[in-house]
Amino acid sequence: MIECENINQEEIIKELCLCNGLSYEMVVQEGSDTSKLEMFFSGYPCIVGLSLFPNLTSLTIIAQDIKEISGLETCLQLKELWIAECYLEKIGGLRECKKLEKLYLYYNKISKIEGLEKLLKLEVLWLNHNTIKNIEGLQTLKNLNDLNLAGNLISSIGRCLDPNEQLEKLNLSGNQICSFKDLTNLTRLRHLKDLCLNDPQYKTNPVCLLCNYSIHVLYHLPCLQRLDTYDVSAKPIKNLADTTAMKKIMYYNMRIKTVQRHLNEDLEKLTERKCKLQKLPEERIKLLSFVKKNLERELAELKGFGKGQIERSNNNKVTELEILKNSETVLEEPSFQQKILTKLNALNERVTFWNKKLDEIETNYCIETKRKKKTSGLLIPFLSMELETVGNIHFEEGTRSDDWFNSCYELILARFCSWDFRSYGITGVKVKRVIKVNNRILRLKFEEKFQTFLDNEDMHDSETYRKMLECLFYVFDPEVAVKKKHLLQILEKGFKDNETTKLSLRKEAVPLANSLSMCECPRIELLQQKHKDEKKNSLDHELFRYGILLITKVFLGQSVQAREHDTINQANYPMANSVFIPRKCALSSMVGQRNCDCSFRQSKWFVFDHDLVLPEYIVEFEFVTVVKTYSLFSSVNNAILEESKKSSEGSVLSQELKFDDEVIKMDPRIKPRPKLISLDDKIILSLAKTNIYSHIVNLNLHGNSLSRLRDLSKLTGLRRLSISFNEFTCLDDVYHLYNLEYLDASHNHVITLEGFRGLMKLKQLDLSWNQLKKSGDEINILCKHTTSLLTLDIRHNPWQKPATLRLSVLGRLKTLTHLDGVVVSEEEATAAMKFISGSKITQLSLLRHASSKEERPRILSIWPSAKILTQISKLGPHAHLNANWHLKITALNLDGQHLFEITNLEKLENLKWASFNNNNLTKMEGLESCVNLEELTLDGNCISKIEGISKLTKLTRLSMNNNLLTGLEKHTFDNLLHLHSLSLENNRITSLSGLQKAFTLIELYISNNYVALNQEIYNLKNLCNLVILNVYGNIIVWNQENYRLFVIFHLPELKALDGISIDPPETECAKDLFGGRLTSDMIAERQGHSNFTQMQELNWTASSISYIYFV
């Protein structure tokens, strides 16, 4: 306004009237009749005189010298405003223009979207060709339907447009948007029909240069009618995008399952190795425990002899003289009792020793399992990232045959100096894996910045700028372990500002180094210091043995050495692209006295522009240490290593076995008793040394060959019962012993507690060393029939869910004071109660883990829809409820909630997507009412049979990996007419006959089962839509010679088998090998059975038989 005050406002208003055909003299009287004003090119340097036009609805100002919006306070009727090609630097002065519907502020110098909060009726907003960096300030514009932000500096969309739900037309061309994932934020704009990211009038967004750009946009925004000025409304275009996306999802789903399969195979090998290692300790514990229980029985009988005599004297009126004689007999053997106690102590020590061995094996197993999972832990996120970016970020695992793998290997060896590490006991480094990162997005940025630098520097000497390109290691923060999330962010988005170093002296730059020691020594020193603070004797090399390196391609540009007292930031080094600190100037604490000249070449670098640092390779390495640690599980195939250790380990073990034998042979040596095979009344009375059942209080049947306990309920007075080391498979004979307080059933073959009932006074129960598996069923029985139980031992059983077993037991059996030999603390009991309370499906849990989204988001992801939807939008425990709140739930994700059964879903009639992964479910119950289910995931449970899904006719995807399925019932899938994907990996399935009528199947994953016969493949011959099949890990793979070609020949529609695409040459080879061959499998398929001795006639006329392979 200052400029306007210096100019004759009257002259400006005269010019305004002249340009719009108005009389300046009559403007005061006639101004209210004017609704539209226009000013083009010159003559209107500031907005004045508009108070003369109170009914103005449209104002157009083009190419004027206006720098701010003012003078519109009286334009209360204004609906359309154009201030374009001016010099506006800020949006303001519009608060009173509440009726404004169209606002055009293009070609100005506006850097921030602001001052629009009151324009609630605004429908059109053009801010193209400004200097705006962020989308903001649009939250209140609910009616906005046309937004033009082209030609700005916007690099991210985010959730900023979410409030603008009515948006139909959006132009973001000529910005710096580079992420496919960022574009998916537009999927929430349901009315968007016209999108421009690559308008020919503007520069191209980097994202538009990526492969499959159009496919990605059209798949995620199916309602678009126009894209980048082109008409995309035709149905074939949409179908092409959908088909391509679906193929990508199927392909990456197959690859991820292959990774999971390989991991499962490795874990299975570790489990087998563990079982072999546990065999000897378990055998020794069994032997020692057997001897121990023999002694305990002998001692109990010895102590109870006199007591029994006294009790019987009271009943039978035996004379005092007889009692005295018997008592003297017992007292004559105090040394015998002492010997038993001494031997028992020795046996306990040996059992403790072997239990420690078992614990050591279990600990090693857990460490190796964790390491295996961590090793493959990045592969699945990498594949997910590839899918999300439609291949524009690609990861490739290297082998010795790849030149780049060998180059990385040599680079690491060249930049490893043993002098730097010898104080830590490290002598070398081994490269375990190298993964190449191909990020087209970051590479485009790098090359653009690199070219800009060259253009600005006018550098024609290629050698000069080539020397500025360097391969350096990224320096992770030593105080924080390398987290997967952090690493993935770097690989996807590069070294953003929030990903650079947090060190106060080294902000604003990406820290890099050209030596392994400058990356890793700070980490090792930190671990050493932490070890000292915890006052541990020696540093475990396993803590720092394994590590990750990120090799980057770096353009150093103009580089200078850091000044000692200056903070490293761009302000202190305005002319430099990077700063370096030579090793000799670095912290002296990193190394002691140097003995190697390579230190003079070692430097740490700080690059200011993160776009000039390109992540290229991920390297997993292992340090070689002076102390050669040996892991029991380091390699399943380490036969040579094992042989070399046999002599030393053998001598140690033989010594321990000798100690066992010495203890077993200690006095007293109890003579073995004859083993009982069965039990009758006479034997029971004989063992109890009485003639009356009700007098039997203690019965010890340890160490026999009993499998049944007939008529045990007669012993109404029985308090203690020991049946350890027998042949029991169940305990259904142990019932209604109302006075029983102690039961030892250890070291048997008990597989179920079914029939175990009526033991209300039982206080101690030992079920260790049996074959119990189903924790839920067994706990329910104990909870119902042993209400006074104080001590329980269930160790050494093959439980299905061992990780949560202790909490499950304590949460249900609230009376327990000891479990598995460990006292139950109050904190543990509280945690168990919380655990159990969370294992039931309640209204609260439904609200916490449910979504009401009616449509599955169009996201390139292989994860279950229930998981995706509940991450995007949950109802939450504080959701506003009405009487029909159940009907709103469409997605339910109850993964890892420790459920034992599915309940309370009867009212969820509109449930479409449900996931119950990693629970304790044993049956498929409770889903009968959910007739609209489309996806159902039940991975990682204990289900043994597929049932209860006949009514789920809309089901398209079913996943039941890692369960206990043994077969597929014939008519299980007959009603599932929309089932496209079925995954049953890692079960115990032997036959595929139940899939004969699953005609709609497109994907079938059934790897790692027990399918053995060739005929099972014939059950899939009618599945004409099947294109992806995974059978690897079944017995048929090894039983059938040329297995792959066999399957390809009989299932010609397949496109991929066991994670590998089928090429045309393979198909031809399969035809050549199996075409025209008459085999026993083909005969069995046609005849319907394989009983060849009953076949009398075969008619194979006109069957193109060229070779009889069977007759």
C-alpha cells in the first residue's frame, strides 16, 4: 500500500474504469451495477478502488506489478478472482471474500499456501508456476474440486489432500515428486477423475520417468478418466492395468513364499540337528532318573516300614513286644538310609549336569534360529519394496560368478587392516552375502545432480570429475544397532535429512568412511565399554562378530579438510560439497599406536547433499577372531569340522559317561524287580501289603511295563500314586480318586489327558517326559478336574506352542505355586492373568482389531487384506457405537492374540477379510455366520482338519500354512466357487484328492507336506485356471525322476512351478520325455485304482501311445 499511496490512486481508478468501459464520473452511482472487472498487462500496480463496486463477483488482474493482495475487504460478493503473472509473494487479504469459488494465483512468487482458511466455498484453486514446496493450508476447503499446483517445488504429497474429498481435478506436473508410494496417497480421493503429473506444458516429475508409471497410477486410481491429458476411460486400458498389477502381486507372492520355504528348510535342519544333540543328554537323564526313582521308592518303603507296622498293630492289636522287635530291625539300618541319601545327591548332581547340557543346546539353537531369521529377514521386505515400486527398486543377491560381487569382496578385503582390529582379537573378515541395490529413483536424482554440477563447473576434463567419484562405506550410528527399518528407509528414500548423523558436531551431512575400521571400531569399542560397565569378565566375540556394511557411490565434488574447531555444516563450508577428516586427525581413542601405513589413506567424509550419495550394495560380513568359537549349529553339513572335534569332545563326554557309571554303581545297588505287564486285585494288595482296598494310601508302580490301571477307582483312600517309567499312552484309568494328592506319571508315552477326571484333592502332578502336544485341550482338562493343584511339571513334552505355554498354564491354573520346578511369582501370575484375559474375543478386542472400510485398498502388497485394512483404519475402543455396530465390521485382524477358539463372531455378517495367524486354534469353528468372507488366513495354528467352510461360498483366498493338516476331505472345496488362492504349506498332507473340483484355483501352495505319489498330481489335471503351483519339499520331488518335467507335462497351463517360471523350452522338453508314454500312473488314473493284479483288460486305442513303460 505504501507504493499505492505514492501513486495517484485517482489515476489508477480512472484507468480501471477506462479499461472496463465505465465512466469515472458516474462510477460512484453506477459501480454497484458492475459485477465483473478485468485489468491486463499494465496500469494497475496495486489493488485500489474496489469499494466502489460492492456487488463485484469477478475480478481479473493479469501481468501487473502487484506484490500483495489488498483492498478486497469490501468485495463480499466476490466469487471469482484472478491475480496471475504478477509478483505476489504471499496469499492474504482474502478473509472477507467468503463467497469466493474460484481463485487463480498462477505465475507468481508465492512460496507457501496460507490465508485460505475462511474460503469454505472455494471450488477452484490454481497456484501453478510459483515456488511452493509443501502442500498445506487446504484443510478447510471441503468443496475444492479443481486444484492446480503444477510448476512448483513440491516433492511430497503425503496426507495433505485427505480433507479435500471432493477433489476431481488435480495437476501436480512440473514438481519434484519421485515416489510411487507417495502417489498412493491419492487413492483416498474417491472423486478424482483428472490427474496430471506429466503435463506437456511443464517439466516432468521424476516419478513419471519410472517404469510402469502409468500402470501404477491406473491400478491405484481406477476411477480416473484422464491421466496426463490423455483419455484413459476405456475399459481395456483399466483391465490392462489391473491384469498387470495382479500378475505382479502373484509373482512376488510366489517369490516371498520361496524365501519363506528356504527359511523353513534351514530351520528344520537346525531342529533336526538339535534333536540329534539332545539325544545323549536325554538318554542319560532318563537312565539316571530311573535309578533315582528306584532309590526313592526303596527309601520310602524303608521309612514307611515301621510306620506301617504301628498302624497295622493299632488295627490288628499286635503285641507291644512285636512292635518293639520290628522297630529295632528298622533302626539297625541307619547307615543304609544314609547311603541311599548320598547316592541320591550324587544322582541329582548328574541330572543337573545333563540338564545344563540340554539348556546349552537349547540356547545355541535359539541363537542360530534367530540368526537364520535375521539373515533372511531383509529378503521379504526387499521383495515387498520391489512390488510396491513395480520393480523400480530391485535387489539382486550376488554370487561368485558376478563381477560386481567379486569387486565388492575385493574392496572390503582391501579396506580391512588387521592392525586396526588386532586389539579386539580380530584377524580377518569373511563376506557372507552381497546384495546389489538398483534404485532407479535415487539413481535419477544422483545423475541429475551430478550433471548439474558438471554444467555449473564447466568441467570438460573427464578424469578430473571421475576422481571425485568414490565408493565409501556409510557410517551407522555406533550407539544404535542397525535396525531393519532404518536400513530400508535409506535404501528406498536415500539419506534424507532425518536419516543423517545425529552427532551434534556432524549435522547436515551424510557420514562416510573409506575403511572398515572407521565404520566398525566405534561400534566394537562401545560394546566393550558396555561390557565393562556391566562388570563382565570377558567380551563375547559373538556380540560384534556379525555386521552389515552399506557401500555407496559418492560424488565428493569440491572437497576440503575439516578445520579442527568448526562444526561440520554447510554454513561453515559454503564453497565445499564435502568435508573430510584424515585418520591421523580422528579420535585417538579409536586405535593405539599404529604399525601400518594404510592409516594415512584412511579418512572419514561428510557429504552435504544427500542426493549425491547413492546406496549400491549391502554386505553381510563376519569377523574372523583369534578365539575360534564353535557353534553346535553353525553348519548342519560341517562333517569335517565335527570329525576334527570328535577326539577332544569324545574324551570329555566319555569322562562324563564314566562319572555317570560311577554314580550308578555306588552303594547301595538296588536289585531290579520283575516288571509287571498287567495289574489285578491280587497284585495291588500284594504291593500294598494289605488285604483291604481302603487302607491303601501309597501305591508305587514305578519301572514296570504297564499300559492300563484297571479298577483303580476302588482305592478310595489312595493319596500317593507313582506310575513313572511305564508304557502309558493315556491316563483315563486315573479317575474319581477323591483323596489322591500326589501323582507321578513321568517318563511314559502319554499323548492325551482325556478321561483324566475327579481328582479334586490332587496337589502334585508330574507329567514330564511324555508326548503331550495340545496345550489348550490338556490345560482345560486340568483346570476342570484338578482344582487344588499346587505343583505341576510338564517339561520335556513336544508342546505345539512352547513359547506361550507357561503363561497359558498359569493363567488357567490359578492355584499353582510351582510350575516346572520354578516358583510362581506374583508378577508372573499377574502377567499370566493379563495374557489369558487377552486370549478371548470380546467386544473390546473386536473394536481394537477391526476396520469398517467397505473396499479393499488398491495396494501392491501380498499381505492379508485384514492386516492392511486394520493398519490403515481401525474402529478403536472408543468408536461411537450403535445397536448395529457389528454390521459395520468388514475386516478383522486378530493375529497373535493367543486365541484358543473363535467365538462371538455370529453377528459379523458383513465380515469380508479375517486373519487369525499365530494363535492356539485347534478347530475351524465360529465362522459359520460370516457368509460374506472373501479372505481367511489361519497360518501358524494347530488345526488338524479343514471344516466348517462349506457356507463361505464367497471365499477367494484361504491360507492355512504351518498347521497340523493331514488331509483334504473330498468335498471340502466343492462349494467354494470363487476360490482363487489356496496356501497349505508346512502341514502333513498326504493326498490332493480333495482338490479335484477346485476348478477356480489360480494359485496353489502346498510345499513341505507329505505328498509322495505321482497320482496326486493327476488330481490337479482338471484345474485349468491353475498357473502357479508350489509342491517343493514333498516326497514326490525326490521320488519322481524328472519331477519338474513330469508336473509340467501333466499340467500344461502352469506358468510357474516351485517359484521358478516355466520357459517354452522346458514345456517342449517335457513333451519329448513324457509324451506317448504309457505308465503305471496313467493306468491307475484311468482305472480309478492301482490294484494291477485285478486288471484283466486295458483299452488304450487312439491314445497316441508310442512307448509302454509299465507292462
